[in-house]
Amino acid sequence: MRGLPYSVTEDEIVQFFHGFGLKDDSIKIGKYSSGKLTGDAVVLFDSSEDSKMALSERQKERIGHRYIELFQIS
């Protein structure tokens, strides 16, 4: 995930992917050494089908006023 608000919470990310089989405790939000959030995060899904559906249905959707870019990693 890229483009997250700098104040994003794990709960907001969980809500963003609600219904897509997000794995429990899989959210990793990027932070600089200063503790400020980077605007990036990584999440895991229960299956490749869940991740593909989330990618296609949530691409460029918004959290707050920011649109979110999604990328598949392996």
C-alpha cells in the first residue's frame, strides 16, 4: 500500500479491506527512524484470490482524503 495518510491506524486499514480475507496481525505500517509514518504499509491475505480481489476492487480507493495505490508483492 502506498499513499496512506500519515495518521493512518491499523483499524482504518482493516476497515479498508473489510470482506477481503485480511490475515490477522499481518499489517505492517512503515515508519521512519523518527517514528513518523512513511505512508506505506504491507498486508497479507488468506488466499491469492482474496489478494487479487482486493487489488482490483480497492485500487485508488480512499482512506480519508488520500487515494491508495496497491501493489502485489511476492
